[in-house]
Amino acid sequence: MAAVLLLMNTYPLLVSEDLVFRTKAASLQNSVSVMVYSLSGLDQLDEENVAQAMAALEETGLSRILVTDSAGKVLYDTRETNDAVGEYSFYTEIVQALLGVDTSSSSYRDGAFRSRAASPVLYQNQIIGAVYAYEYDTEQAALLEGLQSNLLRLSAGIAVATLCISGLLSLALTRKIARLLTAIRKVREGAYSHRAEVRGRDEIAQLAQEFNSLTDRLQTTENARRRFVSDASHELKTPLAAIRLLTDSILQTENIDPVTAREFVSDIGAEAERLSRITEDLLRLTRLDSGVMETPTVVDVLPVMEQVLRMMGLVAQEKGTELTYRAEGTCTVLASRDEIHQVIYNLTDNAVKYAPPGSTVQLSLSRQGEQVVLTVEDNGPGIPAEDLPRIFERFYRVDKARSRAAGGTGLGLAIVSDTVAKRGGTVEAANRPGGGAVFTVRWPWQGGGAA
Ligand code: ADP
């Protein structure tokens, strides 16, 4: 802005000054030419004939006119007081004119334009004298000065307005940034519930909104982390407390009979097994969280499903549960065999675990468009509607006692959901209209033949 104002204050003035100089020089030269013309008939110049010729001319309005002979002696001078007639004049312009050159110059000083012009007077190609004219003009100078002061006033106005506006804008901006900065510091110090308050719709406000939604996510993650740590320690504490209790009983009971001791030790073994199941599941989840994944290959899901069913067959048979499956289409997905095995195993294990003896568990596998869909259905108790949205959470169990009794860790479905999500798939739970639960897994279908 300063550069623009500087330019605005100099350029127009320089241009108009130059324009005035040119017009003045040209018009003065013109006037001098007229005077030279009126003297041109004379063979030599003297005070008398010059005065006569000049008197015949119209009023020029010039400040001073000098006519000299060829030696530079002044023959005619319009200056009323103290004229220079009879003296020798050595003005540069006159000297130049006597050398045969037309000269003119203009300058601006102390609020006035001063212009000078001189030309030689010739008779038969001989220089017999010179005419010199001088103009002192304050009128146009005043106009120019007026323009200059107007421009200055305008520039000052613009400068003040610019300063005020940019001051106000930067004040508003820094205030918003300061508020955002305070919010960032507070959240950094752990106040995850703090939110940045910035009104408006500009970039800073958008930044604040982004920051707030980031903080929302941070808070959710932080809450989930805390809950997970407390749940995990609780889950680990329970079997450990049981082990301590059992060992204390053995140690404190004198002459304990071998049958009871054996029972206690086998309980200790069961609790230790439970601990190892929980830690195994926790490790599996930690691996999933860390994002380190096996390199995927194209896996045919059907053989993996058949393997799981063979594994589960004995347990199901013992419970009197019937395990059936049907499959259609080439169901190949991009994942690892272990992952697919884990997902099908956890879902089938749950179905067998929670369905009462004598029920049926049915698995189905099919390709639907660009998806491979696996469903695991049972005709057990199903899942209460209010628990459905939460059963994929870590350690969430509808019936804690039942899950524990069945050897559950509360992590099975969380592992399923994370594993499937890692490969771009989804899993959902619902209740069958006729009773029982149905779990549906969808993986993106991957052609190209299984490895
Ligand atoms: P758990 O180790 O307790 O089985 P999961 O994460 O596998 O943990 O399952 C979470 C909860 O979801 C279970 O505790 C159970 O209450 C419920 N659930 C899972 N599968 C079924 C099912 N097929 N029928 C009824 N309830 C189920």
C-alpha cells in the first residue's frame, strides 16, 4: 500500500509537470518565432527599428522580451524598471541563439514555472541579432500544487483507513488464534473435555471445528483406553484371586485329604488356563491395534470353514448340538488363512456355547456380487436388542456369569470385528425372527485363484 501511495503521489505530478514544460517551451518558441519573423525584413538591428517592429506586434503577455544585436548588446527590453538596453546580455539562451541555435528551457521552482526561449534573427543567412523571451507563470503552478496537496490528503486518508482496517482485522484474527491456542494447550495438558470456541465461518473457525472434532475422537479413544485397562486388570484379577484363595486353602488346611487337594489343584489349573486364554486374546488384539498384519494372499474360505467345523465337531457332538453348513460360488478373499480361521472359529464357538443342548448351528457361505458373505445362525436365546450395538466392544458380555462359566473372555467378538475390518470387511449381529442369533460377515470378494 505504501508503494502504491508513493507512486500515486509522484507519477501523476511528474507527468503533468513534464507536460506543462513541453507546452510552455513550444508556445514560447512560437512567440519567439513570430517576433523573429517581424524582424526578419531588417538588414541590421538598432534600438529604433526594433522598437518599431515590436510595437506593431500584439500584446504577448510574456514577462520579459529582449532583443539583442549580433554582439549581444540589448536593443530592446520590455522590463519597465531597470531595463537593460545598452548593456550586453550573456544569458545562455542568447549566447546559443547568437551561435545559430534555437533554445528553450523550462523549470519549476518556488511555486512558479519559469520558461525561457531564444532564436537568432537572420538577414541573408547572417545572424544579425537574437530574440529572447521569458515567462514566469504562477497560475498553472498553483493548479499543480493544488493537485499535489489533494493527492497528499487523499493518500493520507487512504493510509489511515488502511491502517485502521488492517489493525482491526489483525486484532480479530490474533484474538481467534489466541483462543484456539489456549484450547490446544488445555487439551495437550489432558483436559480432553475442553473445546475451542470460535465463531464465524472463516478458515480459523474451520480450523477450530476440525480441532474440536479431533479432540472428540481423542476423548473417545482415551475413554475407551481407560475402560479397556480397567476391564483388563479386573479380568486378570479374578482368576488370580481364585488361584490365591485355592492355594491358601490347600496350605492352611492341615491333613487335607488327597481328593480335595486334587480338586483344588484342578481348579487352579482351570483358572490358569483362563488366564492364558485372556492374555492370548489380549495379545491378539494388541497385534491388531499395532497394525502389523500378515501379507495377505487370496484365500478360499470354504476349506477353512470345513476345517473349523471338523475341529468343533466333537465339542458340538458332546453337547448334542447339530453343526451344518452350505456353500455356493467361489468364495475367495484377500486375507490370511489364520485370520479367516479365527473369525469362523470365534463365531461358531459362540453359537455352540450359547445355544442350549440339542440346538442347531448353521453356517452358510456364498458369493453375493463383489462380496463373500458368511452367516452363522443358531436357535439359542439370541441377544437382547439393547445389547446388540455393544457386543463387539472389548469385554462386553450380556450375561457375565454365563460367559465365564462357558469359558468366554469377552474378547471373541472384538477380535472378529477388528480382524474383519482390517481387510475392508464388516460384521453385524441380529436376532432371527424365529429365535436365536445370526452373525453376518462380509469380505470384499477377490478373484484370481486361491494360493
Ligand atoms: P465371550 O468370550 O463372552 O463369548 P464374545 O465377545 O465372543 O465374548 O461375545 C460377547 C457376548 O455376546 C457374549 O458374552 C454373549 O453374551 C453374547 N453372544 C455372542 N454370541 C452369541 C450367540 N450366538 N448367542 C447369544 N449371545 C451371544
